[in-house]
Amino acid sequence: MIYTTNRSPTTSSNPPVLIILHGYGGDEFDLLAIASRLDPSLLAISIQAPIKLDWGGYAWYHLEQTPSGLRGDSPTRIKSEEILIKELPDIIVKENGDLKNVYLMGFSQGAAMCYSLIDRHNLSKSGLGIKGVIALSGYVPDDVRESLLEKDLSHIPFFLSHGKYDELINPRAMHNAQSILEHAGAKTFAKEYETGHGLTEETVSDIRNWLEKQLHS
């Protein structure tokens, strides 16, 4: 699996880890600049999705055109999840990160991957201790909604963001996700921002503040 890291000069041995999952058509460099503006104690590991798109970039799963709009393809998403679950522990160990102190951050498709990873996999069996999830401009995949409601997520805080004017994924998706997560006992921070399908300076500042509270509480 292809990935890149952003290790701060102040990063100690066995630091907490931020796993970054980009959106559709992106690559492992897309969100790395954000990581450099977050807590310097973090080891950021940005992963390249496995599906190469014909017109450039990569995807975690294919998108299908339906009468009601675009829909994510579950089989290819699940295959990507299985690759991540298999390889993430070895990558973190190779980079001397702390397996028991891991944060997931995903944008759009990457956010959907985060929700599904939390729902469909017992990450602790893979040695991963998930301490928080940052879901940016994403949505909960249809096939995991019901089972996510039944999870006990009281131990995992979530940061949710969405653009008020998102033309690709309606902001309702964030509020629906928040309702599901809170039903499962999770503590959430959710906020809409003055943008479309993207991030703002305010979003990054709020992510930084939220992460610092999680890391140093």
C-alpha cells in the first residue's frame, strides 16, 4: 500500500497516529498539508486509495449512477477496507507509531470509509486503538446505517464538518451521521462551514483545537 508521512521534528518515538484517507480522485498528498498545521506530536500517515481512475487520481470505491444520483459501490469499498485492516498495523509499526493511539481522518469518500471501518470491523482485534474520528464532507454508507446504530461508540469522539453549499453531498448527510453516532453513544462535534465540497481555514483551526483537546485531556 502506498502512503506518505508528515513527521514533525518534535514527534517523539511511538507518537499518536493520524491516519488520513483522501476523497474520490485524490491521492495521498491531498490532505497532508493540513496535517502539518495540527498538533506537532502527531505522526500523520496519509494513504493512497487502491483504485486507480482512468482520468487520474484514486478512489476507495467505485461510484454508480442511479436514477436518484450517485451511489457508492459496497463491494469495492469493502475490499479497500480489508486492505486497510490488513496493512495499517504493519505501516504504523514500521513508522514507529503508537498502535493504541490512532485517529482516523477522511474527506468525502475517505469519511465514508471511516464510518464503515468503525462499523464493520473490530479494529481492536487488529491491534488498533481508535481514539477519535474526523469525518469531513462525508456520509454514512447505506449498508452500515442500521448496524452502526447498534454499536457502542461511547469511547470514540467524532469531529464532523460539512460545507453549507456542498453541491456533491448534501449537508444533511452530516446531521444524519451525527444522529446515528449519538444514538450509539458517541460524543460529537458537528459544524457547517461557509464553503462547498471542501475545507476552510476555520475548519482546519477547529480540527486543530478539537484534536489538541483529545490528545492532551
